[in-house]
Amino acid sequence: MSYAQITGWGKCIPPASISNDEISNIVDTNDEWITTRTGIKSRRVSHVSTADLATVAAKQALACAGVDGKDIDLVLLATCTPSTMVANTASLVQKNIGAVGAAAMDTNAACSGFLYALQAATAQIRAGMIKKAVVIAAERMTWYINWARRDSAVLFGDGAGAVVLEASDTPSGLLATKTGCDSEDRDILHIENFGSDLNKYEPIGPSNLLFEGREIFKRAVKGMSEACDDVLNQAQLELDDIDVLVPHQANLRIIQAIQQRLKVADEKVMVNIADYGNTSAATIAIAICEAVEQGLIKPNSNIMSAAFGAGLTWAASYIKWGERVTPIAVSDAALPECDKTGLELVAPAVAACKAAQ
């Protein structure tokens, strides 16, 4: 049986940021209020498109794997903030990385998107349909934000991460997974003023990212914990067998609740929400890259990952890491320089949102 081994990993972090103190210039809040409720200290703001973020992350992952773009069979982009709907954003990334002729597809499962995409690409490799894929998660969540609303303005940020999957005879990569969706309650987390259900001939104001925090917290903890239990059973693993937990980075309290439910020690949990906020589908992809960089993921590590997002989608995955934790090569791909601060980048949107109140 073929497995889909992760042979490359890469990320793209926009240079501009907005700290908690800085965001208090936009909405009525402060560092203490944000930090105690979310664990977030700062978030990144992109000066380029989602496709640009995805391209840099993909090129970094390809170089890390020592794979040329022309050898890729599938470019799969998880995003709920595509640069374009038609044509799909993955096709532009495919062009940018030189993956000539590769299949290109966007997928949207919101914050669960990376694990959904990883499952889809892995299934194609294990079925023998393809041999190499690049799976990317890229988001420009600040594009959605209504900067007049404190509850959501403080939560989200931009970024991208990617992995290269290659067919292998070694049992590694995604070995067990559980995905699902609790659509009955999909309205507790959604974005207004966006999509083809709108009447485009009427004035449309800023998009509103709406959510019921307490309900989401309960459902996120329950959904991810139960999915992790299911995955452990599939893989015939015990909790003690897990070396690293890489959860979706939405809220530090949710991460801690999942950690406690699964009885995972602090030193085994990858947490970077303080630096980036919630980058939706990109959180786990970025966190995996940083877990390798920081030495948390070691050769042959057993990794558990879980996510919960709008829809209400949820996912959990058991990933077996391979032998290599160092890049074969490093790409010089990078974003163009940004000559503005995070506050300067969002200033026009802030003014528009406040004018629409």
C-alpha cells in the first residue's frame, strides 16, 4: 500500500502586524481584555493577495522537499478567502509554482480546511491516482473584518502554510482521520454580506463575521475531542503514544480545554496563537512548520491535530512524521517589501466600516 509521506513544509508570514495595544486605536479594547479572553497578543496583516501568500508557502515547501513544481500532480488550496472565485485561486498558484498540467482545486471547510485538504490529497495518493501533491492553506482573514466590531476585529490574522506529499512505501503521513460537519447549527458562526445570495444591485456594507462565542467554545471542545478519540481508536493508539498535539489556533482557552480532555502535557502542545491570532485554515499548516523548526516535531513523531470551523466543520488527524526534519533546500521566494504598518494597511477599511455604522 502507498502512503502519502510529508516530505516538505513551508510557511508565509506577512511582515506587517497589529499588536493589542495598536488595535485599541481602532476599537474599544485593551491588551488585558484580549489576552485574557483569547491568548492573542498580535496578528499579521497581509499587503498582498491570498494567492501570493499561498505561492510563497508552496515554493518554500517544494524547496524543502527537493521537488520541482513540474513534478507536482495536484495543487490543493484550503481557503475561505480566495483571491478569485472563478478561476479558482489554486490555478494561479499552480501557474506561479510551475506545476504545469497539475490538477488545481480550492476547498473551503473554513478553519478545518487544511485537515480536510490533507485528507483529500492523501486519499488520491493512497489510491494510486497521483504521486505528488502540494497542500496549501492560505487566508487573508483581515479582508472580512468589520473593524467597527470589537468581538471579531481582535481575533483574526493573515498567513499561509503548505506541505508536500509524496507516495511512499513507508507507513507515514496521514494515517487516520475523522472529518464531519454539524450543519444544524451552522448559523452560530457565519459571515454576513458575502456570497451570491446577496442582491448585488443593492448597496452592500462591510461583511460581518458573526459568532456565538459560548456555544462555539462548547461545540469546538466536544467536537474536536470526540474526533480525536475516534482517530486514536482507528490508529490503535493510546494517548501516551502522542508526541505532539497541533490544534487549530482559534482561542487559547479552547486549546487548553482540548489539551486537558486529551491529557497532553504542556511541552507536547504546539501553541503560536499569541503571535498570529486565528488564521483560519492556515493555523495548523503554519503551526506544523513552526513545530518542526522549534524541534517539537522530531523524526517519526506521532502527531495529533484537530480543528473546528464554520459550517460547523470539524476534523481530527493522526500524522506520522518521517525521518527528515531538515529542509533539503531553502527557497528564496518571499513577499515583496511592505512600506506600511499594519494600522496603515487597514486604515481605509477601518474608515469605511465606521462610516457604515
